[in-house]
Amino acid sequence: MRKVLIIDDVHVALLDQLRLAGFEVSYLPDIAPSAVADALSDAAVLVVRSKIKVTAELLQKADKLELIARAGSGMDNIVSLPNRPIALVNAPEGNAQAVAEHTLMLLLAMLNQFRSADASVRQFLWQREEHRGTELSELTVGIIGHGHVGGALAQLLQPFGCRILAYDKYKTDFAFGKTEVCSYEHLMEAADVVTFHVPLTKETQQWMSNSWFQSLQKPIWLINAARGELVDAEALLKAIEQGRILGAALDVLPNEKLNQLAFHEQACYQRLFASQKVIFTPHIAGWTTASYRKISEVLAQKILFHFHAK
């Protein structure tokens, strides 16, 4: 009987399906990171969300480990593996709809100055002209990364009548409905809104750097619901102050441990937080009741398929 070690909180659907298939499930969501290495000694599968970074050193005692399953979409916390075959799976299908809907919400809130409008009413101010909005139907939305989330967002945008451009370095011929597949250069030239839906890699880290902001040919609205490390926060702040960014909506930050910020990070964040041009949410784009269940269901299917296909 193969053992599955689960070290993060997951929906009960994952446990039920694995046990029904005959796996021994060790569910330890409260395990200390320092105890994971020993717990892995007899495990065939490790299920992890975001508790730890998986490294070759962590897996030194995991001689029976065959598969690492990430309960989510990003794989950036799997840093290194031993020099032996260990398969990797994740579940980007599970929270794609949730992230797409959240992105659309951020976009509409940004275009209609929701944050500022809400705050002004709470101060007993009824400022209509100051909060005149921008209609999405008048804009061109550029989606960078047309995977599960980017594709779901493109579908949600169809009824709004906006022009939809999509760029993906690794895919072609993925147009759906009104979505136009285009080059990165064309997207950046034409888009009024740019939204990122790519994984964090060495290539994408700090994609939105000072040089990127300086290269913008016109002011844009910017959304990042992917990974915080895609953007240089200080460069973003500078671009907002220069008027290169009309508004930004961020579900993620480069450093999300707000009680452990370096001095320069805290100074930058304080200025970003004070800006009425920026909307923040605390990495909850994919954090819905439905996605919690669907991620576990997708992961269970992939784990079972891995061992069934062998």
C-alpha cells in the first residue's frame, strides 16, 4: 500500500478519493516544517501547498518518493529535486475560474474607481464627477499568458464587447470567440489594460521592471493576479507617480509577509498603500469555496492517473 503524505490543509475530497483507491493517507496539515523530512521516509507521494519549499535536501530521506503533488497552480516552491525520477503534478484547473472572476472584479473596480468612491461616501462625501468611470467596452484588454486562467478570463470578457488580445509564448492557435492571438509587441502597443497570468520562473521574475515601465508607449491599467515577484514594486510606484500607470490592481506582492518587511520594502509599500490608484487583495484570487474543493478533486485524479498509467 502506497503512502501519501499531505502536509497542508486540503479539502476532504482528496483524502476520500485516495483512501477509496487503496492509498494510505497521512494527513498532517499542522506538521512543523522541520518534521517533514522524517515524515517523508516511507511516503510515495507528497502533497504540498505552500508550507515549505521543496528541495533536494528536504528529500534526502525520501527514498520511496515517486510523486510530488502541488495543491494549487504555481510550482515555484518546488526548488530542486534529487537526481532520480520524481514526477510532478499540480492543479491549475482547480482555481482557474476563481482567479479569472477575481481578475474581472479587480478590473471593473479599478475602472470605476471603486476604492476611492467607497472611501469618500464613508466620509459623508457625495462626489460623482470625481469618480466618473471608464467603460470596459471602450478598451482593449491584453492577456499575457493564455493558460487555464488566461483562457477563462478571455471567456468572461467576451460579453463586455471590449477588444481582447492574448499572447502566450508557448501556445499558438488558441483563439476563442472574439479573442485575438497576437505577438507580445502588438499586445503592448495596442492594450489599454494589461493583465498577467504566467508562472513565476527565472524568465518572468521582475518582468515588470523599471525598463518595462519606461518602455510603455501609452499609459495603461495593470493587473497582477499571478505572482508578486513578477513586478518590481519600487518601479511600479515610480511608474504610477509618473503617470505611466493609470491604475494597478494587485492580488499578490513581491513580499507578502507584511510583518517581516525590510526597511526599503516597508517604505515602498506604505506609499503604494496610500495611493488611490492601486487596489489590493491579499492573494485571494483563487481562494474560493469552490476552488478549495476543485483543486483537491483535480489533484486526486492526477495522482490516481499517475499510478494507474505506470
